[in-house]
Amino acid sequence: MSSRVMTIPIAPGVKPQDLRGHILKTASNLFYKQGVRAFGIDLVVRATGVAKTSLYRYFPTKDDLVAAELALLVNGAFVSSELLAPEEATAALLAAARALCKAAPRRSQAS
């Protein structure tokens, strides 16, 4: 019986402990440059340089990836709001809300 060590293909220069953050940061850049609906998981895989199985280990679906990005955005706004003056906190929360609205899928305006 041979003992096999499972290796996880990762992007060159990315430490295994940083892989989730690398995927999330790369996907975030794609979201803001192209829009959430403009690309699929295959583009995220190519852009990150990770294997699809590695991406799915952290984010089973594209929706999970989007939800993680939105959670970071909202959490960042609340953390920032605790460190800022009230006027600045309000501006930070409004900026986060605007970013969420931009990232949300567009619905048709048909009546």
C-alpha cells in the first residue's frame, strides 16, 4: 500500500494559506471591472492561476464567491464606521451601499 500525498495546485508565488484571499481579491477585481454577470468561474480560474478544484474548495459556487466579496465590503464599511467621525462614517456606509447596488444584477425596467 503506497502512501500518496495530495498536493493542491496553486498560483505561482501564492502561499497555500493565502489562496482563499488571492482568489477573492482576483475575483473582486473582475467584479468591479467587468460586472458580476459578465464572466464565469473559468475566467476566475484563469485569472487566479489556480485549479478549478482549489477554487471550488473555498467557493463551491459563483454565488458563494460574490457573497464573500459583499460580506467583506459590508464588514469593511462597518469597521471603518467605528473608526471615523460620524460624518465620515455615514459617507463610508453610503459608499458601501452604492458599491453593493452597482454589483447587484440589473433588472429590466420593462412595465
